[in-house]
Amino acid sequence: KMTAVEPLFSFELPITALLAAFFIHEKPSSTQIILILIIACSITLLSIRSFKSLKKITLEKGTLLGLLAVLGMGASNFLFGLGSRETNPIFVNWFVSVVVGAVVLIYLLKTSSWKEIFTFHKQEKKLAVSLALIDNLAWVAFAASAVYVPIAVAAGISESYVIIAVLLGII
């Protein structure tokens, strides 16, 4: 259930910050740390239906996989930021896209699922192209921001999408 996994996603920010602090000795200011913690807590609070439900927390079937995903997402934030500092944001995004694209292509060919992807792409070409462009633009923008600000701060700002989604839902 997303209600069980979504609160875990807020841990992506501390993981990103810890990796940056440990590997490249990046130390956000105390104000930045407080703001990152506020964002992480806000994401958690936005995904909780009520405080009464916190009394009966159980480990859902996919919770451990969710934790692994959060570790991977924190690591990818850190590696995108580090890679963009060492090379450039466009190259990092291109490299990741090529590697992920190759892995997905191999999977699709092995499972014969590629037909479904091409059918969807033919039916929803504008949606598929728009999504790909916007997603890549977002990752390049994140990687570029990590060149100028601490990686944890860039990740904190990018994680605000949850708050934006809630505001759009309310509006």
C-alpha cells in the first residue's frame, strides 16, 4: 500500500545527506539541516491519514522492499550530484539513461513485453514523449543544482514535489 510505503520515502533525504557527509565531507549549515528535517517530517505527515492509525503500525508485505528502494533513491541522488560535479549534469543524465535503457530493453526483450510498450507509445505518443522530456529535464535540473548547493539541499528541494502534489489535489 502506498500509505505504508510513502512515509518511508521521507528517509531519502537523510540518506542523501549522510552519504554526502560521509563520502565528500559535505556539511550543510544548521539552517539547511533544520529545513531538510522539516521537509522530511512534512512528507511523512502528508502521507499519514490520521494519528490514530499510527497506533496500529504493521510491517506491510513490501515494506522491506520499500526500504531498499529508499536506500537506492538516496544513493542515486548522491551519485547524480557527485557525478554532475565531476563531469557535467547532462552527461550524468545521458549515462544513466543509456544504462537504464539498456537494462530495460534487455528485460523487455526477454519477457516479450516490448509489444505492450510500443502499443502504449503508439496510443499515447504525446504523453510518453512529454513524460520522457520532463523527467529528463527534472534530473538534469537536479544534477545542475547539486553543482552549486549541497547535494542534500538540492534533494530536499526536489522532494517538495509531494507537497506540490498535495496542494494541487486540494486546489
